[in-house]
Amino acid sequence: MQTRTTPVLIGVDVGSTTVKLVVLDPVSLDILWSDYQRHNTKQPEKVKELMEAVEAAFPKSPRALWRIFVTGSGASPLAKHLGAKFVQEVNAVTLAVELMHPDCGSVIELGGQDAKIIMFQTDAAGDKVAVPSMNDKCASGTGATIDKCMIKVGLPAEEVVKIHFDDSKLHHVAAKCGVFAETDIVNLVKSGIPAEEILCSLADAIVLQNLSVLTRGNTLKHKVCLLGGPNTYLPFLQECWRQRIPEVWAERGHEWPKDIPIEELVFVPENAQYYAAYGACAFGVGESATV
């Protein structure tokens, strides 16, 4: 329980499979409290549960002075009921990265049912601009597909997080369609392929699909920031990105500092799963200050 007696900022990211909530100090924007939970299709109920948890954690903070900002695919209908301001998700993620990693060149975020890549470029006036690309029409290459395939291979989550990426025994998995990917996974399971090989094959398919499609023919710039639940919690997926991205750089003649560890060039920051919620607060506060 917090003894804070001053107001707080609250950012809520209502995604397709999870709800992420952060409580920030309105001056420093430090994270005071956070939680990440699956909503099992009950978005309003989970948001209500987390807001009640915040009230219990900050009983002396004046509730009437809280400022709430929401983002994510399921946030817009809830904004009015929360007395919150809605912030578009790409704007939220972009600002969070710019604030915490000003030297970042690219962002890859995998959500429950969407994937996005943001590349920072310099325009004709010399200003830094964010160029986003998003797949929100199909769950292919997202957390939902990974979740379903984890169930099909029969590995519990506590075992999946122990897997490391190994490209020595990869198998074909269709990446353009989540349904096709699941079909291939089922066939691999029936063929007796070990679960670790199947999940590494799935990660490879997801990574290569996103690198070829969402980049729209452009080349990711280092440093590459990996965000979202799958990138945060699955080491074998992180390791796949770190193997495939430099291969693409080498193929395209893109120079990168080889004296810097790849874990720093393709990195998962602390609180990577909360960047959209955090950025919603930062964006909303900044926009209010300019009005």
C-alpha cells in the first residue's frame, strides 16, 4: 500500500488478449505501480478489477484528481466510463520509445492480435519522424498465434520460457496466415517433432514474416527495441530476432557497430510490456500542456 497523498497518472493499455496498467508520478513520470493480466475476452471487467487494485494501493491519493489515459484496440469504448482520454496506440508507443530511448532507430512490437514496426527517419527538414507499419487484419505473427501453438505442442508456459532459439532443426510453418500456421503446427506434432523444434520453427516464421512484410521494403535501423508481451516473455523469440536481423543487415549492406553486443543493438527494455500504457500518459500530458 502506497502512502502517497498527491495525484497520480494512470495509463491503461486494453489489448486484444491482455490489459496493462501503469501508475505514474505526474512530474517525473516514474512508474509507481504496474500490472499485466489476461482478460479472457472480458475487457471491461478486467479494467475494473485493475482500477480497484489501484484504488486499494493508493488509498490516500485524491481519486478526483487522477488523470487517466487509455490506449489499445479495446480502449476507446471504455474511455468515457473511466473519465479517461483515449490516445492512439502507435502515438503512445512512439512517444514512450522517444522519451526512454532517444537513440533508438526502430521498434518491433508484437501484441495479442496485431504487430507493428516503427522506423525513425529524418525528413527533408532534418526533423526526426516516426514511420509506422502495422498488421491488424490477421493474427498471423502475433501473440494469439503463439498462444494457440503453445497449447497444441502441449508445453506449459513455465517450460516454454526456458527454450532457447536453435536453427539447426527448423521445420516449415506458414507465416502469412495464423490458421495455416496452426495447421502446420498440428501436423508437426502428429509427426512426432519435439516441441522445442516446433516453437523455434514458429518463432523463425514469425520473425521472417514480419521482417519481410511489415518493413515495406525498408531496412530496420539499429538500435532495435523489442516490445510487447511475446517479445518480453519468450527468450527464444528474442534470440531469433537477434539472429535474423543482423543477417538482413548483412544481406542489404547495412553497416552496424559490430563492437557492440547484439543484445544491446536488438534489445528488450525494462517494462517492455508497458510501453503503450506509459506512452499514453506521456502523450496525453504533453498534448494537454500545449492546449
